[in-house]
Amino acid sequence: MTFVVDGMLGKLAKWLKILGFDTVYFSRVEDDDLLRLAQKEGRALLTRDTGLAVRARSLKCLLIRKQRWEDQVRQVLEDFELRGQVALYSRCLACNVGLKPVSKANAKNLVAPFVWEQAAEFSLCPSCGRVYWPGTHFRDMESRLKNILGEKEDGEKSAP
């Protein structure tokens, strides 16, 4: 599933990309432009704006009811039944393109020597050239993702 996310939901957009979903986000954009993009590309519109949600009635649209981004991610995963489609760390957070694995040998000239020595896996964005690896922030991200993917909204554990 692909998404277009309104300007009020930047963290949600980021974490949907981390989960591997094709997610377009603009921090500043007119409602009409969001609606046109959703229509043209067949994207589901995610918004907290009730007026925009009403205008999007002919499109696939989800009104995000939750305040916390973790709960927003859970809402999207549950409402669209997407838990089985998660592909962690497979998209560029900068330009939304699918990442390509890069061997450690080929990553040597793409990252700082310390990073190359510490990391075992690397991915490259073929569009913008950004390189990704499991760095120091990785443990925190893993903990947050485990919490999001391991629980339903009511706190009950999800079935495997």
C-alpha cells in the first residue's frame, strides 16, 4: 500500500517509511495538491484534518485519530491490515526510494572508516546516494518497532 500524508503527520510518515511503506510527505502543501496526488497515484491519504477527510470521500482515506505517533502507526497498520507487509529499513527516509544492499567491501569508500569497521550491513539509496547501516540509534529504533509491531492498540499482544 502507498500513502500520501498531510503536513501534520511528519513523524508518522517517517516511521511508515522505516516500516517499508511508500510514503509521500510534504511539510507544507495545499489540500487540493494532496487530493490530486492521492487520486493520480492511487495513494491512501492519511490526515488529521476532518475537513480534508470529508473532501477525500471518493478516495482511500484514513482520518488519524491518535495523538502519539506510535499510536498513529498502530492505527494505520490495523485499519489497513498491513502487519504482514512490513519490510523494515527498505526505503530511503530522504527520498522514499527502495534501498539496495551494498556489500561491506563496496561500502568502504561510502562511509567513514569507523562506521565501516563497526557495521556489518549497508544499504544504498540509488536515487540520492544516501547510505544506511545499523548505527548507534538502531537499538532505540528496534525497541520502538518491537513495541509498535508487538502490541495492538489496546495493549494486547498480537498473534504471531
